[in-house]
Amino acid sequence: MGRLFGTDGVRGRANADLTPELALAVAVAAAHKLAETDRSHPPLAVVGRDTRASGEMLEAAVVAGLTSAGANVVRVGVLPTPAVAFLTAEIKADLGVMLSASHNPMPDNGIKLFAAGGHKLPDEIEMRIEAAVEANATTAWERPIGAGVGRVNDLLDGADHYVQHLVGTVPHPLDGIKVVVDCANGAAADVAPVAYREAGAEVIAIHAEPDGLNINDECGSNHIEALRAAVVEHGAHLGLAHDGDADRCVAVTADGEEVDGDQVMAILALAMRDAGELTQDTLVATVMSNLGLRLAMSAHGIRLVETKVGDRYVLEELRASGLALGGEQSGHIVLPAYATTGDGVLTGLHLMARMAATGTSLAELAAVVTKLPQVLINVPVGDRTVGAAAPAVRAEVERAEAELGETGRVLLRPSGTEPLVRVMVEAATEATAREVAERIAGHVRTASPVA
């Protein structure tokens, strides 16, 4: 069996790659691993989902798997991923299960698992769950009967608890701010507008009518065209866009200009530094963040720590070093004082709080980061390791780095899942970035041609 878990759980086409049988098997294995670590009580699991139609099917399979292995289940229904993590900690559950494929299109779905406290599972536990899935497929496992079978309860006010928690974190009321929020026809559809209104903002919600099929469909954080238009049409101060499970947040200014995760992180870093809340004056970001973010943070005396691509690596660094802010260019922002994972609605609240507290427009706040043109080329290769490490490729990268100096950057990264080498170049102009990226990509293709 190949690896089930990627950097953000198990993901694939619902009922094709991710079948009810596989969902049940993962749930059983997870319950077994939890029971091994603590036999003092039956494991308790929180199960939530986004608005995808397939979530209903997979929820049934996961609940069946957990209860058949002796775990008790609290169903919370449709809620954002960070809400499931929050409730896992809030009710002291042993496991949280979120059924979502985040920003992916509707045919996909996924399984995200949280440990006690709402934290993402360590790699070691995921590997043990994978091994149990494989073992259970070939060997009968002992099934509880009678009173040993798990029970199911529904938590009907989970959304209310989550919204109260979010609003309680806001450092400044949002009175006077008019915001358009794109809910991606996903898990934010009910929660985000309510949270923003309760914090004091005037809210216009779009793409907030999920039907099970329209999640992320030309809307949300990956498709902000409609949000741009709505912000201008309604004369709003800003727009916010979430993805299907609301763990991301990107913004647009009053003029409809995009403000990405790098700029949001910079705004929040300065706000937290001014309030004495930015631990060690340090921000955590991945290697994909724009050089402009690094330069802006350096100019303001803020240290930037880099991690590999993937929010789990940002989270690991934040926890290991006790830091207070991190995230990704995609808009996946983590505020560990208030959340154990990326939370798009929490991010939106704190972004607007900075605007309200300073009386400054989003465009002015975002101007702290001057983004350098960034070109990314995905190069198909026969062997991604050879394509990235060949001497001719490394020599070309070194040559490019010498040419660009402090005005640019080169990142060469083999894909973790596909036969691709990703070539990313930043430079003072897009023409320079593209010329350098194409040059390196050509060497990669030569070093490991596709058969």
C-alpha cells in the first residue's frame, strides 16, 4: 500500500480514490491506535464535514468505523476545519475527524485527523494508522459487541461555541468596517458572516448558499474575481475570501486588488509586534513566501523563519519554538494563541481589527510588502530526484543566484507526489524572472527527460 496521508491528511476523488470502505478502514485504525495509548476509557471522537455531497456518505462510513471499534462519536455537522479542531480541544475528545478536501473541486474529498487538544497528528501516528489499515485489510480484528460498541451523539450548538470563541479574540471592535465575504459555498457559509457581524462589521455575504455541489465552484480563495467586483459594487472597505473548509483567508482592497497570505502575515506581524504579542519578534513562513515578505520583515526588525512547504511544517515550527504567528502565501495563517491550526475566519477578524484600530485602509497596510515578480514552472521529468540534483542543474542554479544577488531568489523543489520538479524564480522584473526560470527548467528537462 502506498502512503495514504499527504501533508494535509488523506485526499482523493470521493467514491473512487477515497471510498466509504477506505474511510471506514482509516476510522477503525485511528480508533485502535487511540485505544492502545489510553485504555482507561473508550476513545471519544469529534466528526465534522464541509458542504460536499460526498461528505454525507463519508461521514456515515467514518462514524460506523469509529463506533465499530468501540469509540464514541460526537457529530458536529457542517463546520470549518478549525472549528472541528477547536471543539476537539473544547470537549476534551481524543480525536477530531474533518471530512474535507479544502480548496479542491467538489468531486474530491478528504479526511483530516486531529489529536487530543486539536493538534494535527504527528507523522509517526499517521504511519501507525496506515500500518493498521493495511494489517486490518488482511487480518480480522477483534470487534466489540454489546455495550462495547460506540455510541453517537450530535452537538447542535457547536457553531455557536466556535463563533463566541472567535469574537472573544478580537482586540478591537470592527465598527464602521464594511466587508464582503466570499464563503466559497463551503463550511464558512453560516459561520463567517455571523462572526464578522457579531464583532461589529457590516457584512455582505456572497457564495453562501451551498447545495452540496457548488463548493469552490468559481468562488472562494482560489477564484476571487467575483469578490473583486462585489467589493467595488458595494463600496466596501475590503473583501475576504475563504476556501471550502475555511482554513484559508485572502483579501482584496477597496479597489479590488488582491492581498495574499504574505501580505496578511506582514500586517498581523506588525500589529502583534506593536502589541507586544509577537514572540521573539519572529514570523514563520514557508520557502514559497515571496522575497518581498522577507525584505519587509527585515526592514521592521522582525526575524523570518522558513519551513518546508505545507502548513503542518509551519505548525511544527510554531509549537517547537513557542512562536506566535506563521502561515503560507495561500492565506493559511496560524495564530497559536487562539487556534491549533490555520483559521480563515480568525484571520479575517484580526485583519479587520488592525484596520479599525489604526484607521488605515487595507491597501495602505498591505503596502508594507513590495512583492517581487514570481514565476513558477512545473517541469515534467522522468526522475524528480535526478532532475533536481543533476550537476548541470545545480551549476545553473548557482549561476542564476549569482546573477540575481539580493534582488532575487531561486527555489528548486521536487514534487512530493508527482513526477515534477518545481522551478520558482523571483527577480526585480517578471521578464528577468521568467528568463531565468526557463533557463533552469531547460537544464532540468535535459537532466531527466520524460520517457
